[in-house]
Amino acid sequence: MSLKDISTSVPKKDHSGKVSGQLPYISDVKVENMVYGVLVRSQVAYGKIISIQLPNLPEGYEAVGAEDIPGPNFVKIIKEDQPIFANEWVNYIGEPILMLVGKDLNILYSLLKEVKVIIEEHQAIYTLDEAIKQKSAAGVIMASYEFGESLETVSAIEQGAHQIIEEEYDTGYQEHVYLEPQGMLAIYKDDEIEVQGSMQCLYYIKNALLSALACGDDEVRVVQSPTGGGFGGKEEFPSMMACHVAVAARAVKKSVMLVFDRSEDMVVTTKRHPAKLNYRTALDKVGNILSLSVEIFLDGGANVGLSSVVLQRALINSAGVYKIPHFHAKGYVLKTNTVPNGAFRGFGAPQSFAGIESHLGHLSKLANIEPLEYKRKYLVKQGDPTITKGIFRDPILVEDMIEDLLKTSEYKKKKQEFQRFNQQNLRYKKGIGTSLFLHGCGFTGSGERDHIKATVKLVKSKDGIVMLKISNSDMGQGILTTLCKIVAKELDLPYEDVLYPYPDTKVVPDSGPTVASRTTMIVGKLLERAAKKLKAQWQSGVDQEVVEHYVHREMIPWDEKTFTGDAYPAYSWGVNFVELEVDTLTGNVKLEKVYGNYEVGKVIDDRIMKGQIDGGLAQGLAYGYLEKMTSKQGKIQQKSISDYGPPTSLDVVPIESKVFDNPYADGPYGAKGAGELTLIGGAPAVQAAIEDALHTTFQQIPITPEVIIESLWMKEGEEG
Amino acid sequence: MVEKMTATYRFDRLEQTLSQLNREDCLIMAGGTDIMVLHKSGRGVPLKLPKPLIFIDHLSELKQVFQNHKDIHIGACCTYSELLEHPLIPVSLKNAIKTIAAPAIRNRGTLGGNICNASPAGDTLPLLYVYNAKLLLRSVTGDRIVEISDFIQGPRRVQRYQNEILAEIILPSVLEEGAYVVFEKVGNRNADAIAKVGFAGYIRINEARIEDVRFAFGAVGPTMVRSIDIERKLVGKTIPLADADIVQVVAGFDKIIRPIDDQRSTATYRKTVALNLLRYFLSMKQYQAN
């Protein structure tokens, strides 16, 4: 197969293995001399471990804990605050204390019940609101940043303003619900521990293992297994599991398998940070924005993990796609004694976009201007500064994308139709809502240049087969296919002659983690360059290798201290329209039409892009009204998929989408990031549509039926 | 540590099954969609069953649907999918069945299982209550018939003797003309959801006068909530009902519906929605028989 237009879809490389059910995931793997591991977890949210009593362990059963860790007892992520096995203090319910290993899971489960951990309980912080109240106490603020217009200027503007509007906005947990729960296997060999599993970031895991095992570079090896979904949930969390199995394998000299079932996975793995966003906006007489200050609080959970970086992205996106005069922002990650929160598709941006879209929607009502019209007045244009004093360099097509959707959806006509419908129907109310959003592609700031320093390699065999040697994971998003397409096209080779085996750190260089919508744009570009180089030196009948390193595009340098400069090299853009119907008796929301227009530079594979749009948007819509996770006294309440409630095929309607071409010079064939963007607009559009249907406002997501019924009840009370 | 294998039985005939049940207390497995979940014992470990298991899902004696005068008899082991296809099954019951889980579960799950599982949120139960369903229980000593509301006594508690099998669900006089039946399931999503509130309403009108009216609520108490007293007060009234009558009925149920907070919803929500659905049903201007 040779490719004319890169966007034309091809069969995915992993298609037949997945469709036939033949592809083995980590829990399908069995190796010789393998035992299972189960984790003894804290039942207390915050406390000091006094003693641990183990039952008599039958032969072949052993306990592994902190004393078995050759290196320091923390999972290497950013800060050293996350123990591999908690041995002094426990900071959340579910925190791993020990691992029991042995052949039979049945026996392990009964032994688990007999382990007695005595913990001296201390007063825990269970909620973000409690943490905000105790913000000044030691250790509660885990990260904070502040930037933008000086507060003196803002308060001078506020003095002269017609009115000041303050709004508080809350966002909830979101659970990844990857199809395949987390799983990790350490294969024991005398001179090497090989860790296999479901993962997004091979070298994060390798670095965590080098630290935990205090060993040489060639004594650990990380191999990705076929990965059934990640969504960020397999970014940093697998590093901890990898440490567990590797430490255990080293201690018992056997291969150790650790796989979670769904309920364990839902209760102990990272989630999207619940957030509180406070807006304070000065308006003139006709409702124009004079200044806007935002304050963001993220619930970090018990360890900081990646939360500081999540906060950075939340802050950088806190003004949405708007050029707001006199903008000021600050934000905090606060510690609570709950399960640590972490990476999740969008990485802080979904909270910020839900908040700012909601706030601007509400301001438009005050100004008595149609919401979309009001937002368009503030839309950024090419050449405008970003809120961090960077620049939007490339052409921005959002206006065209809006115009297109206004036509396609017959927006004005629909609004009138809905108004008539709502007057006649007492039970059901229809509404239409919109959202405008962007996503900064790649790592925040100078991460690519300073931390990641990606390297890619292409290896060509004598018979002309080319293999990709990179450390990125296909987790369902399709990079086995898209990256091969890029290389095949550049080399003029049939797509079938380019291979991308599951990566193994023994043979692949560090091309960076599979996160931040960076893979296609950054790694794809490096591969495109490597392929060009290989083509130039191509010799038939011989083995050849080429290597490429990341080159930074000079922009306005990012300074994390002052929070200024170009936060991202490029931005992808999106517009969503949502039409829905609310049942005022039950508060249930039924989606009727969902539209998405996107601009991601250039699409590398149409069908894969459609997969990202449909999946991302479904996940984003659900974040706004359907998926609900709560924590009570430090315990996650929803332990099954049905109780948590991600959308089924009966909840989502066919999504009408279009992608606009706008090639980006530093992306392969012009491609930018696409994976996270598609989630971001869902929740704010759903909120706006529900508000439109009910003529009311909400200050939170998810807007569940419970929230709607309460709001209708309050409204009824007001109207007497 | 070798665990004793759980005994399992799968007889060809109902008769043999009943004999075995008469000899030994067994866990009865129809579709297994509840039992498999209830006795889950961790990843990678087989089910732990407290009793021997006896399969009845294949017994043809328990899979018949037939008409007897104006009654419909439904074999307890008919799967939901089979009932959806059957011409004798009332549309309202089919509509209720369509809200249950998803096709794979509906291919296994049975109406008898939904009753014997006696979940407070059992999807078909509100409807079976307003149909005044009767249950035919069979054992080696013979048959007996009980009202569904007597059979179900509490969460996962039914009045079944060890040697009995629920053989048939009887919907009495369901083929009588003129009843309007409504079923509403409120879940957190449109498939694979456990009900937060269930409501069934039944009304039969003769020249604008109410001849018979029944209501049942699910997932708002340990068992379905129904009140014959409240229902009786409406008999003889004319449609559309006066506001005062509606207020009185709603107030009556307001007193007896006492839901709980849990991981799926709140007590306030459940009660508000239950009463909303009731009020809506009572406020209809006309009721077209279905």
C-alpha cells in the first residue's frame, strides 16, 4: 500500500490482533517461576504505623516491604514524597504498605485478611474545601504559582468598574476507566529485572526502577505490553506498580505479577483533580470585561505526583481562548488525605475550560448578549499575546470553524424551535450550548528541551524493512499506525514494510513519554526527519541506522519562576455545539446532537482522528453531566463501572465532526496534537446547553440529575 | 491447600431437579447474572459458593409462555431476550425489559431470577407489582400460588422453601381491555445501570371514571412501595383528577416513601423524583389503553 494523501486511512497495525482477541495483554501472560502479588493497603486516611503483624506464611509465600527496597523508599516522579511501601506514615486509604507474594491468589487473598496493621490515627483532611480552610498549615500547599497583571492595577480598575462579579466554580473527580485495568509483571533473571506491563511512559518507569533498585543501567529493562487504554492513568501510576513488582522479584528471586481488578483499580489509582475555581471580574455598564482575576485550587490528594505540572496547565488555560484585558491568575495544589490525583487527558485544562466557559456564559447573560456572540468579542487572533506573554504565532481558524457550525447546525433556527418546544412541553426542555477551546501541544514550557530531549532511531534491514525504535506507547490511540505512515510516506515505502514493535528500553532510545499530545507532533516530526536522512543515505542490501535528536524552535523563552514566555510551541483548536433535552421530572439529560469542528494542523489518519474525536468528546461530555465519583471520609464510593456511569452507546449520539487543515511547520506533514483537545470542549458545551434548556445557571460539573432536580426545586421555591 | 469442589447439578427434567432440591439445599442458578456477581471472590479466583449449585436455565418446563383465560403465564426461566420477542408479552413489560442492563445480560437474565434476587432496585418489580403478579411455586409435594408482594419480604429475602422452584409468573387479567400502564426507570445512564428510582402506574377508566388504579415504586425502600389504601381512595373519581385529589395522593406517598443515600444517589433525589413521576401520572388529561 502506498500513500497519496497522508490522511487517507489504512488498516491499523494492531487491528487483527485486537479484533480477533488474540493479542495477549499483561494479565494473559504466564512465565516460568511466576508468583502473584497482592497489596496490603492502609485502611486509615492519615496516621502513623505502629506495628505490622503478619500471619504465619505457608511455604512459598513471602511478605515484601520497605526494608526490601535496595534504593530509597520513594517512587521517582518529581518530588520524593511518595513511598513505594509506606512504613512510617500513611497518607490515604489504599496506600500500599506491604506486598504478599505466592503462587495461589486464593491463598493470598485469605492471608491478606489476616495481616494486622496497627495505625495511630491522626486528623485527616478529607476534602478540598477543608484543605482550603487549612491552607496556611504546614504541608497543605504542595505547589503554587501566580502571574499576570499586577494586583494594584487590577484593584484600581475594579475601583472604577460598574460592577464586580464573583463566581465560585467546582469540578469533580473523573476516573479514566481504561478498558484494561492496571497490570505489571517483573520477570526475574540473575542479571536483570525485566518489567512488562500496561504503560504510557517506559523511561519514567525505567528511571523509577533505577532509583528503587539502586542498580546499573543494564540491570533493568522495561517492555510495554499491549495497552488497553491509558488516558493519562498509565502515565505516572504504573511507576509505583513497577517498583512493587521489581522490588518483590528481586527479594524473592521469582517473577512477580501484580494485576488489579476493576474495583481495586477504581479505588486506588489516580483520578482527575477535583478543582475549585474562583472568578472575580470587573465589568463596565454594558457588561464588557475590564479585568478578570482567577484563583484555582486543585485537590492533589496525598502525594504531589505530577500535580504541580497539572496546575501549570490549568493556569495557562485559565483565560480560555480569550484575550481578556488585565488578567491575573494564581493557583494552588493542596494536599488532602485521599487517593493521589494525577494525569488525565487534558491535564488541568478541562477544569479551566469548564470554568472559564461557564463564567463567560454567565457574564453574557448579564450583558444580555447571546453567549456565543459575547465570547467571540474576546476571541484571540493570530499575533495576540498569550496570558503568559507568549504569542499566538500561527493562523487561528476558530472564526471559520464557528461560522461553519452555525450553518451546519442551523443554530438560530434551532434556538427558536427549542423556545417554542419548551413553551409547549411541560416535562421536557431542550437547549443548545457551545464551547470554544484550544490545547497547547507538547510539554509545558521548555520541558521538551530541558527534560525530555527526545531521541528517535530508525533501523533498516538488508531486505529493506524499516523499524521504528522509539519509547512511545500505543495505548489504543493508534501511533503504531500513524507513526509508521509518516515514515513509510517519507521513505516512499509500502506501509507494510515499516514496522513498529512494542518498545523495549533495551533497544529503543528515550523518545519521551506518551503524554501531552506530543507524540505525533514531536516524535512524529523527529521520525520524519530521521526518514529523510535515511532516504538520503539509503543503500540497498545493507543494514543501516539513523538517529535524530530534538531541536528546539526558538520562541519567547519560558520562565517557570515568572510564569512568562511561550508555554507551548503550538496550539490545536476546537468548537463544540451540543443540543440536548432535559427531563424536568427526573433531571435526566438526553443528548440529541453533538457537533465538533477541530483544527489539528494536518490529520495523519482520518479514521484514527475520528476515533479520537468520538472517544474524547464522549469522555468530555460525560465529565460534564454523567460520570460522578465521590469520596467520603477518604474512601472512593463508586467501585464499579455501573455505579460510576461512563457513557454507553445508548448515551452518546453520532458525533458530527469536521477537521480543518492548517499545517504547522514543525509538525510532520503539518500535524499538531489531537488526543487531549477532543475532550476539552465537551463539559462546557453540555453545561451551556442544560442552562439554555432550563434558563438557569450552574456553578459546578458534573451537572447530574441530582443537581438539576435540586436546582429546579430551588427555582420553584423562588417563584413561589 | 486444595479446596473442595462445589457440587453442581444439571438435570434434564424439572422433576429430577425438584427431587434433588427436596434432598439437598442448593443455590438455584437460572441466568446467573446476579449469582455470578454476588459470589465474586477476587480476580483470578473461582466463585466461592456457599451451597451446591443447581442449574435450571435449560429446563423447557420453565420456559413456556401461554394464555389461560385472560391471564398470561410466563415461565420463570424465560430470558429477557425471549420475552422481548414473544407476542403475548404486554408492551409495557417489554418496555421495562428494554431498560435492563444490555443485550448480553438480557440473553442470560430471566424474569424469575429478577424476582428471586429480590433486589430493592429490581427492574421489572414495580411493574409486576402493579400487575398484581402471582407466583406459582412448585415442589415435589405440589404447587402453591403466592402474591408477589407476599413472596418478596426484603432485600434478597423471599418466601421460598428449600424444595421449591419458582415455576411461573402469572399476570392476572392482563388481557382485559382498557388499562393504561406506565413504567419509568431512572438510572444514571441509559444501559447497564442500576435503578435510582423505578415507577409503575396502572389505571383503568370507564367513561372518565377510575375503575382501578395502582402504583408501585422501586429503589426507594427495602422492597417495592405500594399502598392499596391510597389506591382505593381514587377509585370512582373522574378524570382529569382534581388538584386536591392529586395533592392528597402525593402527600400519602410522601409519608411512606423513605429512601436512602448511597453511592448511586441521594434520598432527597429519589423521593422528589418518585413523587414527580407520580404527580405527572396523576395529572394526565387522558389515559389511552396500551
